[in-house]
Amino acid sequence: KPLHRIAVIAGDGIGQEVMPEGIRVMEAAASKFDIGLQFDRFDFASCAYYEQHGKMLPDDWKSRIGSHDAIYFGAVGWPEKVPDHISLWGSLLLFRREFDQYVNVRPAKLMPGVTAPVVRRDGSPRQPGEIDMVIVRENTEGEYSSIGGRMFPGTEREIVVQETVMSRIGVDRVLRYAFEVARSRPKKHLTSATKSNGIAITMPYWDERVAEMAKSYPDVTVDKFHIDILTAHFVQRPDFFDVVVGSNLFGDILSDLGPACTGTIGIAPSANLNPDRSHPSLFEPVHGSAPDIAGKGIANPIGQIWCGAMMLDHLGYREAHDAVMLAIEAVLRSGSAEVRTPDLGGKGTTREVGLAICQAL
Amino acid sequence: KPLHRIAVIAGDGIGQEVMPEGIRVMEAAASKFDIGLQFDRFDFASCAYYEQHGKMLPDDWKSRIGSHDAIYFGAVGWPEKVPDHISLWGSLLLFRREFDQYVNVRPAKLMPGVTAPVVRRDGSPRQPGEIDMVIVRENTEGEYSSIGGRMFPGTEREIVVQETVMSRIGVDRVLRYAFEVARSRPKKHLTSATKSNGIAITMPYWDERVAEMAKSYPDVTVDKFHIDILTAHFVQRPDFFDVVVGSNLFGDILSDLGPACTGTIGIAPSANLNPDRSHPSLFEPVHGSAPDIAGKGIANPIGQIWCGAMMLDHLGYREAHDAVMLAIEAVLRSGSAEVRTPDLGGKGTTREVGLAICQAL
Ligand SMILES: CC(C)[C@H](C(=O)O)[C@@H](O)C(=O)O
Ligand SMILES: CC(C)[C@H](C(=O)O)[C@@H](O)C(=O)O
């Protein structure tokens, strides 16, 4: 059997606590489905590393993790010690670009045992399965450019500009990915986030490319909404959506808002994909390092485990992915306070939840 | 008593239907509070006008409405007839800039008789008054610039760029306005929307100016959130917010999302303010022209009336504003199907709701 080498970067804060549970479940899945996984741990890409070395990464970071099959990532950031623009641009955002992880995928799914903060029109609660969407985000260009600057600094005339940059190559490849995902799902419905009525240069271009790409996918139903009203629709009728594709910024917003609507933002996973497989893809929970609860052993490990499931899927093990998801759902459904962390109203620890999911698997 | 001249532009679609009810209530308020209002009607800034004249506005539009005390606006846009970038940039967005309406204000308030689609953590419904926030948006610069363009058009190498432009003058004046609003409210709490971890040139500048301005308002509690997680907080704990200030784009998003969370997006008002009073301010409902229900006489006029109340406030008549708001709330609270339009689950007409609010006043 093939051996998949996984670079493990636990990072900062609760990243250190949820990662062991992620690996525990990955190892259980590997033995159950006879998958060859090798975990290589790295201490860089963390603020702790920065404090010691004055930089986020060693000079040879690319050769050390660049040939791995995937990066399993915890969380990075500790604003009190290292400013975000150093820690994030020096690790996560750098990986996205240097490894050309041009697609970010985040599911927003109403899970059993989780209460969604958004209800139906008549006030009744939404049920598991009723909301099930995937946000596909452009992950390398767009609004997150590093082009721009400041003029007349420190004066009354001060002006700051920053470019949004969209390329045909960059837009088309993420759209193609999103259309493929839509095609693979039962509803075959793709929604594009735009703002062509206000951001009247780049966004009309995005719309044009969506319309062009749609021609190759006549089996996919396509619609588009301006980002302002789209966020409103997420709240009012999240069940309407299937696959939603957006630029770097719009995808960023929607992939927090979607999981917020399903009540799963604390357990949501994120996959930073290089679909061409020329570089490793990176799998991380959305929650971040959470300095406020770090060190207490009560962080919810489900996000770390869920993104591990996405990693298994990416490596070609769909069955293992499904099994891990079923195990997560079984533990969530059981509702027992011992296997829920405090964020979900329980009194379980990070470890107890990890063990329970292994058990269920 | 002073006579206030109001330029009335009903515009397109349901704008034509809700405006008469807005004026009806404004006239009732004027007679009750002895306010001198004169309404001058204009047919331009509509797609109907465009179809006849090949342009959205007559050449002398500025002299025709520029010396009015306010513009009372219905809705503009009819995408099937005129593309949005022509109708909107040729009217509403042009007014915002030419009349230097640099602040956009939109309240998001949970009203009696309206069910909010977001519930409390325990699943129980949120109550009127529990959510009461004001979104203050920069309205003239930022992401809505007209600088940028396309290179290598039509080829594989195609690149499209657009500038975001923030000026010290532009940022400071909207922040000052927002801080003043925060200071005037009981909670004195201001939240700034940012994305300085990703949009790492303009947004750190926004943060800097917020921090600087905060020094002059030691009585105001200030916090900031990145726009992605901020949208999540709107859903999860909308009761936390008081005044929220954002750039042109972020303010646009939040001022739809806020009213969506309170279930009032169909009745939300919007004020485009020139606080210096060197040009008229513009008051419009948020809902737009709604081609799908236009001509049926069932559009909800509350947004038009609510923004009329904001106009009275702007003209200096706080008492009249409060009275109109109480009348709106009384009609909403009554819950009678005759005085609710179908969007709120009733069977009343636009006219019936307008008359009921006049009655209540
Ligand atoms: C129509 C559109 C350009 C406009 C905007 O984005 O400003 C609208 O959404 C608004 O908020 O008034
Ligand atoms: C930390 C931040 C720069 C990042 C982003 O905006 O991309 C995060 O919000 C995410 O979505 O992964």
C-alpha cells in the first residue's frame, strides 16, 4: 500500500491541544481502512517558533514540507506576542500562495445535536441535513493582494490605496473547481457571490467568467447574488444553497457566516487545496488559536478531526472520510455531556471527545 | 415657520407605489407638528426616464435638486431594461458622491410583530428591543472606486485590477460621525469592521484611524472584529452590538445582514447623509425596486415611511421622528392581517398600511 507523508504543524494555542486528537482519529481510520499514513511533526509556523528564532519559518521550510502529501495544520496566531500580519502572512497565507493552494473549501452543514441560531420563517428550528452547503473560495489573489501603499503619510492629505487583482487564470481555475463540486452533488446548484453593481471593475469581470464557465456545465443551475443581499439570504433561507463560490474576500466572509448559521463555526473545517497536486494541500480547523481557552484542555477537537476527514478524502479515501464523519455525527447526536466540550454545552475535555470519536469509528 | 423643500424621486418599480404612502405620512406628521414641508416631484433618476431620454438625469439635475433640503427617494433599477451599472452609477451612486453624502446610516432593530430569523443560544425567540443597532457606513470612497482596468483583454493572460482608495479625510469624517452617534446612545459602544489580517494595506490604515479617533472619545467603548467573524457574531449575538462602523463595502454588507437578522430587511430605511449640510441628504428604503411584485399594490411602505422619519430627524424634528416610529410600531404590533402586507404574512395593501400608520399618528 502507498505511504502518505503528512506534515503536522500544530502551531499555537489550542492548535497544540486539538492536534493530538486529530492524529488519534486519523490513525484509527488508517488502521481500520488499511491506509498508510506517516506523520512528521514540525514546530515552525507558530508564534512560539517566532519568539525563539525571530521568524515564522526556517529558511529551508519549502524543502522540509514541500514534498509531503498534505499538511495537517492546527492554528497559528497569538496577537499579544506576534502581530497577525507577521504570523499569518509569514505562514498560512504564505503557504496558500507558495503551494498554490488556490481553492479553499469549507462545508457548512447542520449537524445532529447542534442548535442552529437561524430558524425557519415560522420560528421552528431547522433540522440536521436541512442546511448543507459548501463554500468554495478563491484563495490566492483578488482582494488579498500585496500591491498598494500610502502617500503623504502622517498628513491631512494621507491617501492609502490597495489593488484588487483578478486574473483569468486565477478566476477560471477556482470557478472550474466549484462547478465540478456542484456537478458532483445531488442538487447541482451553484451560487456566485458578486458585487458588480458597486465594485464595478473587478466584479463584473468575475460575473463574465462565471457566465462563460457556466456554458461548459449545462447540467448545473447557476445563480448570482450581490454579497450584501447574499449574507441576508444565508440567514433567511440557508437551505436554498448548495455550492457557493466567491472571491478571496467574499469567500472568506461567507465561509464564516455559513458555519455561523449552522451553529458549527467552532467545529468547522477548512481545506486549502492545490487541486493540481503539484504542491501539498493544507487542512486546518477554522477556529484559530483561541488564546482565551488555550491550556485548559477543553477546546473542541471536532474541527481538527473534520478537516482530517477532508484530508483523507483528498488523499483518495472517500470511504474513510465518510466513516470519520459518521463517527463525529454519532458522538454529536448522543448528546451526552461527557463527550461534548463546553462550547457545545457539555463538560467533556478535548481528549474525551477525541476518544469518543475514535470509539465510534 | 421655516419651509423645507423636499425633492421627491419615486423612481422605479415599487418606488412609485410606496412613495405616496411615505408622503401621506410625512404630511400628517407635518400638520401634527406644525412643520413646513414642500414636496417637489421629479421623474428623473429612473429607468423609465432613461428609456425616454437615453440618460438617467437631465443635464441641469444639480441645479434642480441641489438646493433642496433633502431628497426623498423611492427606488431605482430595472435590470431587464437598463443595466445596473448605468442606472445606479447614473443616479444613486452619483448623488452620494456629487452631494458628498459621505455617511450612510441604517438602523437594524427588532420591531414588535416581526419575527427575527435569529434566535437565542437556547433556541428561544429574541424580543423587540433586544436587538437595536445602527450601522454607519462610509459612503463615497473605499472599495467603490472607479479606478482600475483590464489588461490583455480577451486573452488567457487577462488581468483586471481595481483600487480601493482610503483617504484620511474620508475615513476620519465617517469615524467622527460614528463616534458621535455612539456617544449619543445609552450603550456608547462602537464596533469597527476590519480585515487587517488579510487586506493588509488599506485595512490596517482604517484600524489606525479608529484607534486615533478613539482617543477623543474616552467615554465610548470601542472594539473591532474582522468582517468574516463579525458577520458570524451578527447571527450569534446581535444583541451585543450598538453602533457598527465600516468601510463602503463592509458597511454595505453589514447594513443588509443586520436588518436580515432582525427580520426587517423588507422595511429597513437608509439615510445617505451630508452631515455638513452643504448639499442635500438622501433618504431611501433599502428594498429596491422589486420588479417581481411591482404594480400589484402590495409592496410594504414601511421602509419608505421609516426613512421619512429619519428625514424629519435630519431636518431637526426629533419629536416628529419619534411619533412616526411609534405609529409604525403600533401598526406592526397590532398584528392585524389587514394592516400587514403579504411579506409580513398579512393581506393588506400598500395603501391600507400607509393609511393605518397615518391613523396611528
Ligand atoms: C445598489 C448598490 C450599488 C448599493 C450599494 O452597494 O451601495 C446598495 O446595495 C445600497 O446599499 O444602497
Ligand atoms: C487569518 C485570516 C488572514 C484568514 C483569511 O482571511 O484568509 C482566515 O480568516 C481564514 O479564513 O483562513
